[in-house]
Amino acid sequence: MRIWSISPKYLDTKGLVALWRETLLAKNVLEEKTKGYKNHPQLNRFKDSINPVLLINAYLEFVYEEAKSRNYNFDKNKFLKVEKFDKIKVTKGQVDFELEHLKKKLLIRSPKDIERLPKENSKIQLIPIFDIIDGEIESWEILK
């Protein structure tokens, strides 16, 4: 499961569809509607927030909007519209890690989509539920 901090606009088709599916699974976990993936490290930042379910709904809305801009047919009834939410902090090291991870995936899967990525890491856009702060890769990230 990969719940990206970076904007879904950088993902290729396969990545965007996977993000939608995996975030819906994450929503089910946070709503305690499934037994699987309960301890997945990607969920820790949501679990550590004041309102994890509200934030995962907000996250899904941003993924949905990107899919809609590409004329994909994702079901907007799968999440609740959220007007206001507190943001989750994400470290610069984590964002840089995700960007490099995505570049490697795109090189294999869809090299033309690398053009979506900004030339400078500092120009990367995040999903708006996140605020970037200084720091290394997040402790919940699984490094190989």
C-alpha cells in the first residue's frame, strides 16, 4: 500500500488507479470495516491525527478530483465531502523519497509520464492535506 504525500497529478494511470483502490482500503481500515492491513505503516500518520476518517475522506476527494480531470469514472459516493480539516505534517525527506520512488516506478512502467514531475524537488506539489516540514524520511516508511 502506498498512500502518497505528493499530488496524484504526477502519477501515471496505473498509479492513480492503484492509489484510489488502496486509499479506499485504508478508509475501510480506519473505519474498522476490515481486519486486513490494520497495522500498515502508511496508515500511522492518519491514525496519529485528530480525525483519521475525516482526513482519509479529504484525501480521497483530492484523488477523485485528479481522476475526474483525466475523465476517469471513479465513484464519488465512496467518500464524504470534507469542508475543513487539520493538516498532517510530512517531512521534506519523506517527500524527496516519494519523488525518487515514483521516478523509478515511472521509468519502468511509463517513462513518458516522468515529464509530469517538476525539474526541482522543491517545486513538488503535495496533496493538500499535508504540510511539509524539515526532516528526514518518516519513521513509518519501509526502506529496502
